[in-house]
Amino acid sequence: MIVETRGGKLGGFLQDSVHVFRGIPYAAPPVGPRRFLPPAPLPPWSGLRDATRFGSSAWQSSSALGPALPFDVGPMDEDCLTLNVWTPGLDGAGRPVLVWIHGGGFVIGAGSQAIYDGTVLARRGDVVVVTLNYRLGVLGFLYLKTLCGERLPATGNEGILDQMAALEWVREEIAAFGGDPANVTVFGESAGAISVATLLGMPRARGLFRRAILQSGSANFVAPREDAESVSEAFLGDLGLTAGTAERLRELPPARLLEAQRAVSPGFAGSPGAVPRPQLRNRLGLSFVPVVDGEVIPRDPFAAIQDGLSRDVAVLIGTTLEEMKLFGLMDMEARTLDGASLLARCERNIPGHGRGVVEAYRQARMARGESVAPPELWCAIETDRIFRRPAMRLAELQRVHQPDVHLPLHLGLSAHGRFPRGLPRHRPGLRLRDARLADRRGLLRHRPRGGGAVRAGAGRVGPLRTDRQPGTSRPAVLARIRRS
């Protein structure tokens, strides 16, 4: 299988009737003097380039999210800016293109992970699937420009700029792989969803995609510049560097940078021994995230979305019923919370309103016959505060400009469409906790339009459309992308 791109010829292979191309470089290696700089254009190569093996993953710590979440990322290298393509045909058919941005808290993960293999999706949906790598942690999200000026002008958004470079590659090259560059959907989960939310608020990204799918992440994780500066100062301090000697960062081995990264990362909010800085409480303690630097990301993505920057983009944004249960795997104290420690946590995160919020959630859950044990209340409150409410906010802001906006709540159905053990089979009028009462207690800062109780299912802010019915095949769902 040979495809000719502007960079040169690529040799892929056929797998289950799908043409696969792995490890395609989309930018120049960000190594040496290019460390901490935006991605640069890739020089063309001569001859046939082997595209049968994945490229190296970005440098990362395998223990960043704990042993409970192993990631099969393979070899690591700073020369990591590659992507992978799965396509049913190299025939110029103009298929829809789905570009996946992986999650992992901006510190782990890769587009080459086995769970992201695009073979089945490409074949069953008759779509072109793209996955990609981008720089992670300090190498992708360390803000240095204020401290170091033009000597080391890292914007803190090099990882996001990598994603943009990959999308620009898709725009220029995907037609040769049977894709339609005018019909691109960008989708991601966790940090991938946060990345998509960020792209929705970036003027530079306008026109690179037509649809956006966000799962378990929104723009609330994007940091103001002041927060990024405090992280940078702590990072330099751990390495014994100052603003005057920061250029040595280009010489240090990646392993040493990762050591300092771990030292200044407080861990997920509430994790053992971690007391996150106040500005990180709304971001699960994540230190290295996209930054409102005033240039790459000129302003808060929520504000840009509110003003209609991405008015032409259809949006599907969702959360799960109990997002915080995942992070409970790394927060042993959360499993043994009592009333006093629950209240202390909530007061820390929602100063002056913790007691009222706890009581509101306790009453709402009791009325539904659900557990009001402190660990369950903590999970419910934090799921809404960090995940569900910001997803609702983004959907509501986008809905003002774009009618094709949807906000599902995933209840944890199995692959066979059955509720997992312990969940009732039918939950009529399932409330999104008690959003109205919690709003009065100061938890929710952005009230939904139209008033009324906020309910799962009724949380959709666009025209209600059943995107998946029991018995509906995935190709039928994907066909919607082709028709619309």
C-alpha cells in the first residue's frame, strides 16, 4: 500500500480489509533547540517511508496516574509528533474523517494504544480514522514566556499546537487516504475532551474541523496565566534553576524533567498526602494543562465560545454518571470519608457553601433511595462540580449559536446494552443531582436557561435526537455523520 503525500511516499499495510498507515510524521522533531517551541514544518523525505510501525510516544511517567491505570504506550522519545491513519480505501471517495485526541491528564497516553485501534471503526463506519501523539507534561504544557521572555518563549500550549499541526496535516493530506478534508470530526476523552474544548475557543483552530465530540472533559481545566506562572516557578525551583538560568532546560535529559514534573504535581484533588494549591481544585490537581497565555489561547475558551467563535461546529459533549469513581482509585482517603472530613473537603473546594451543598445532595439522594454515605456524596458533588456542570455550560453557550448541540449523560451501560449490576433498570425523572438547590448554595455558577429541574436526558440543549437506540448498529449511528 503506497500513498504519496506532500512530504513523500508512505508504505502501509492491509489489516482486515482496512488500509493502515502508522507513525506518519506531521511536524519536525521538537528536539534540541526546538524543545519547548511550537511545532515546525516537516522537511520532505526521499524514497519510500515505512509506515507499518507506530512512532515513539511522548515522554511520560508510567506511574503518573497510579498502577490502577496501566497505559501501553511503548517506547518514548521527544521525536514523537506522529499520527496513524485507518481507511477503508485509497480511492478518493471523500469519506468522513474522525480525528481522535487521547486522554491521560496531559501527562500520559498515546495514539498508538491498543484501545484506540481504528480498524473496526473505519471498516464498519466507512470512515477514515486518525489518532495522534502530542507532547505531554512539561515538554508540552510548561509556561515560560513571562519568566524567560524570548530566550525560552514556551507558551504552555505546545501540546495543543501539536494537535493543531496534526489537524492541519489532515486538511492537506487526508484526501489521498480517501477522506474528505471538509468533513472532519475531532473527538476525545478526558484530556482529549479538554483539548477539543480548548480548540473550540482558539481562533487559530477555526475551520479545521466541522464537528466536535467531547467525553468527560470541558474548558474548565484550562488555566489562567497566573496559575501557569506559579507552576513554572515551582518547577524551576525544584531543578535549582532561575529565570536567568532556565535555558539549561534544553540540555537536561527528559528523565530529569519528569522527576521535577512529579515533584511539583500535587496529584489529584484529595489524594493521600496531597494538598493541592487552591487554584488547582477545579482541575483535579492537574498542573500541566492548556494556558490562557494571551496569544495561542487569547482568552478563556468559554468566553470565546459564548461569543460564537465556533458557531459553525456541531457539538456532542457528554459525561458519565459517576466520573469521580475513577479518581477514587487514586484517592484512598475518599473511600473512608466520614461526615466531618466530607464537609472539610467541600468547604475547601466551595468556600462558605460546603455545608449547604452536602445537605442539598443528601436530601436529593435520600428522596431517590440512593446511598448518602459520605464517599457517595463526595463522588456525586465532585462529578457535578468538575465534570457535568462545565459540560452543561459549554453546551448551553454553544447552543446560542449552533442548533446541533447535544448533551447526553452516560449511565454506564455494558457493551450489550444492559445496565451494570447494582443500577436500576429504569430511572424515571433521574435528576442531575439537585442542580437548582446546589446552585443556591453556590456550587453551580452558570444557571441553565429556562429554569426548571435539570434532569439527565432533559439535559440536552439541542434538538432531541436519539443517537443510539438498543439494537441500532454503529454504522447506522455513523451514517448520521455522513448525511448531515
